[in-house]
Amino acid sequence: MTEPVTAAEAVEDYSVTVTFKNETFTLPSEMDDADADVLIYIEEERPSLALRALLGDEQFAKYRALKPKVKDHGDFIEKCFEALGSDTGK
């Protein structure tokens, strides 16, 4: 089975990308540049809502349209937060 989530790649100086099922998602390059709701949801231990806040509505809809499985969802959350230099998405 191939890994559906690939490592993050730097894009310019202000963002990183994470690939899932051949779709690319753009994230801020640092947690400090993410929307404050991301931190609030992390503190509330609500990783799916933190992911939604991190991606924004348009990218989250694109992600949901890919029909991720539960395992894929957890892996994607983890990879996104690793790309920001954080392990809080685990």
C-alpha cells in the first residue's frame, strides 16, 4: 500500500505544501502565521477542527471531496502539523 500523504515541501518563504492523494494543500510555513482558531482547537483537543481552521474552507472542502478514510485523516493531520514544526496534531 502506498502512503497517501507525502512530506511537506517549502514553497517560497511563507508557505509549505502537503500532498494528499495527488492534491496539494498550502499551509503557512510556521504555526505563528496560522489563524488563531488553530491554536484554540488544539488546546481544546479538537484536531479535525484545527485542521479545518488551518486549511480554510476552500481547501478543507477539497480535502473532504477526496473521501479520506479515518487512518488517512489522522496521517494527514499529523503531516500538516509536522510541516508547521509542531507535533500538536497527533
